[in-house]
Amino acid sequence: MQFDTYTYTIGAHFLPALINGDETGLSLEEQNALALFDANLPGAGHWSCGDADEFDFARCDVTDMMSAVVVCQYLVPIAA
């Protein structure tokens, strides 16, 4: 199986929500930003993220704000 790969820098605090759907620690504003980000992803796919304990300080693609981020790849299957 082949995948289209998209790379994003994601705030480390968003990872539980992206990967497991657990938005417990997010504010309503963060939940809304994540929902908008998710709605604009290129189709149904799977997340592959680096180690959340090894992060950089950079601009988060979800909020467009500086944050402790992890580089993640979003893998979308290519139809055969």
C-alpha cells in the first residue's frame, strides 16, 4: 500500500486529541482550532508522530502560534 505523506508541526498538547480523540486538556478555543484543522486535512488518513518528549519550539500548524511542537506526518492511502 502506498501513501501520500503530509508533514505538519503540531503542538505537543494536541497529540492526545489527534491520535486518540481525547480533548480533555484542551480549551474550547483549542478544540475549535483543532476541529478546523482536522476539517481541512486531505482525506481520511493515519498520524505518525515523533516522540512527544523530544519537541522543538516553533509555530504550530493548528493554531499558527508558537508552541512546543512535534513533527508529525499524516499518511493518506493512495487508491490503487
